[in-house]
Amino acid sequence: QLKNVTRVLEESRKSVEVQIKTSLEHQQELSAGAADAQRTRHLRLLFTPIKDLPTDPRFKELLTSQEIDERKGNDRDEQSRLAKQKVQSSFMKATKNARKMVVLGSKLQELAVVDTHAVPKAPGISTGGALTNHQRSILLTVFQRYVLRGSGQSRCTLMQRCTWFRFLVHCKLIGPESPENTAVSFASAAKIFRFYTEAGLTAGSPGLPVLTFSGWANAAQCVIRKACQHASQQEVVTSMFEVYLISASQRLGMKPEELQGTAQSLGQSGRASLNQSRNMSVANTRSMSFSYQLIMAGANGGSSEADDGPEDPEGDASHAPLLWHVICAEEQMCEPESLQIIEDFRDHFEQLFLHYTRKGGGGRDTVTDTAADSPFMSPGSFKRMLQELHFFPELVQTYSLQKHLAISQARAGSEQLNFETFVEILCRIAFVHLCIYGNSAQQASTAKSKCVWLLAMIMARLPPELLRAFSMRTASTPGTWTTEASGDPDRAAMDASLSTHAESIWQTDTDLDISDCPVEELILWQTINADSDAPEGGSGNTMARMSTGDFNRLMSE
């Protein structure tokens, strides 16, 4: 009787599974040709104010492409999962054994007579691979300086993904992986970030991946171990504090006494409270050089309200409105997905740069040169381009545009815009606009989505002659830039087929992978490598060495 009951239950279970599977297959067949209404609505919000979204497969590929840490090794996902389970199982066994050893050691210690003064030990010095309180305080100071500069919350204790990559660049730990190069690739750095990340900790973005302080410290040690091929934990800690944290603190504009003051205060009290660490981070922020305050106050986040910036050299940089939006926007521009898209569309940005560089001189019929042959664009030509693309004054206004120009001009050391500076300003204007004035979907979007939004806006608002040239260039030999004369007999036919050719502008020929490319060769290298706060006269960006008079002169032009 028990066997019959078991058999009937098993048959009923299988019957229910078959019915559910059949129902799901039927629903999939019915909705095969239907569009996902929720996703369509999200895309409409994301690409506001574009009314007609591109239908080119390349555009859809950009939206659905995987993150850089998911592009390689997908065929080994199951093996990775099993390996991770094996590691976790081994860790649990080791933890149990360690607990047993701790209990045994405590019992032995009770029986043994130990002379605690036999082996003197300097305070704050670690004899093993574990971090001391002294070292943790230094790490916490550096961590908070990175976090607070790109956050609108004065007490934020979480590091975003874009800030993580900026930290690694400052430490010179990003680059192609090779035996002679002590660096990790963008893909490896992204995978390490994802391994130590924690989601659901940010109130505004509950699914945003972030690093806590402990996660950041562990991830940084993991990167150093992989880059330098260290065998022991002590070697990792030594390299971190004697090489990489020194480089990061210098790029932050921190003075040695700031870190020393943190360690000394911790040694005197024996512990550092959270409030004390926060107060110290605020003091570090207020001690930034006046030139850095000019940069941050100057980048007014796209606001149309004029602000003359700080006039008192001792003024507080935190009074500059929306400066953290500008910092966060630049860091998002430097995420690997954004860098990859910009490199993929390098030729498009280059031809846009060339077109408006030569437009003041009347243009040319057919040109086969590159941006190296027309290296500079005047600020007036750049503003004219923004007007024709309807970026000005819709996305940026006069005052904010002057600030954006001043920041990049000072960083590049030239009042004229080279190609890299041109792309930097264009991207920063778009990212800042989306971070401040974008709708809910745009503000919460990833750096990759913001970059695709910028490309879609450019493609949708290209003037007819430039759109025609883009289409002809894509259809013809790569590297050839064609602009038709007004008397061309085929112009009418080309105008009639313009809508057909317009989709081809999304096609790219490059197969560059930024993980295999030296970071110095990237278009946004000067943005990635920009100091957070370079000391006066130091080796930081040019803006940090500019006088107030030079800054005001740039603003008045």
C-alpha cells in the first residue's frame, strides 16, 4: 500500500511538471514576436529626448553587451562555480581546525608560564601578514579620501566601482598583464571588484555594487598579490604600504603628516572611533590646495547659475555646488566599459573633430588625413559644434561650458583643444547632465549606458551634410572622409536615401580590447591619469599649478 501511494505521488508530481513546462512553452510561442513593454518603456526613458531609437543591430549589441568582467570565460562558468564551492568547503574545514587549535592553544597557555616581557615588540609593528591598527588607520584615511570626493553624502563609507578603477590607476596597477609588467588588466580588476563587492547597501540605488572598507582592503591586497606575484601575505602588505599607498596618497594631494597624524592619534588612544575618522576625513578635504578648489568650483555640474567660485584662498571647497557630480562623472567616464565604447568609436569622434576643426576654413571635398593632421580645435569651433548638435544650450549653458573648457584646457596645458581634450569635454558634459538633470532611469544608469546615450544623441542630431558624409565614409573605403559639393548631381538621390544610409554609421571596424592595450594610448588617458589634488608645483595636472589670474583670464574668454 505504501508503494502504491509513493508511485501515485510521483506520477502526479511528474504530471504537474509536464503541465507547467507545456504552459511555459506555449506562452513563449505566443509572445515570441511581441516586444517587452516594460523594457521598451525603460529604453524610452533612458534615451530621452530621442524619439526614434536606432534600429541598427550594433546599437542593440551595445545595450545588451556584457560587462568587461563577464566577457571572457563564460564557457567555464560551471567549472568556476564548482571550484568556488570547493574553496568554500576547504575554508570551512580549515576554520573548524583553526578553532580547535585556538582552544588547544588557550589550554596550553594556562598550563605554561609565559614571560610576556621576554620578547619586546614595537607598538604598531606587525611581525606577520595581518594588518595592525596603525596600518588600518592609514588605509581608512586613504579609503575615505577617495570615497568622500565622489559622493554627495558627507558620511558615505562605500566605494563605487568607478572610484575603484581610479584608485588602481593612481597606484599604477592597471595595464596589460605580462611577466615584466606589475599590473592587472581592466578585466581582472573588474572580476576582483565583483568578488569582494556587496550590493543593496546604498539607499538611492539598492542594487549598486559597492565595496565596504574591509572589502576594499582585501580587494587591493588581491590585486597587489596578482600583479606582483607575491608568495606571502607579508610581501603583499609591505608592497602596499611602501609603494602603492604612497603613490595613491600623493595623487590625492595628501601630505605625509596627515597619515602620520592619523597613526599617532591612534597610537596614543589605542583605538580610533568612527566619528574621529570622519572628522579627520573632513579636515583632509578642507586642506585641499586652493587650485584644486578652483577646479572643483569651476566645474559647476552643468548648472546655469553663474558662480564666480571661491575668492578666498582659505575658503572651503565643500561650498562649491554639485562638485561631487563632476568628480563622479569623470570617474564614470573612466570605467572600462565607457573606455571600450569610446575606443570602438574612435574614428567617429575623430571625424567629428576634423569636420568642425576645418569648418571655419570652408571645408574640403575629400580628405584622407586623421586628427593628427588637424591637431587643434578652437573653443569657438567647439561651441559652434554644440549649437549645431543642439547640445548648447539644452545640455550645457555658457557659464558651465566655460568651466568645462577651463578644466580641460588647464589639464592639457593648452587653450586650444586637441582630439583627446575634445572627447573629454564632450563626454563630461553628457555625463554631468545625466547625473544632475537626467530622469530616474538616466541617473541610475551605468557608465556604459550613459556613453551609448551620448553616441545616440550625436548620431540623431548630426547635420545633414555631416550625416551624409558619415554614411558615405562607412560605405566606402575606411579612412576616407567625403563631403559633397553643392553642385553634385547625385546629391538629390543621396538625400532621398539618407534615412537608409543613416543606420550604417553605427558600424565599427576596430577589434581593440582595452585590457590588452597600454592605458597611455587610450583617448581618455589624461582624464584617467588626472590627479585628485596635486600640490602646488608638484607633478600633478596643470590646473593645480595655475594662478588665480590665469584661471580668471580663461574664464573671461
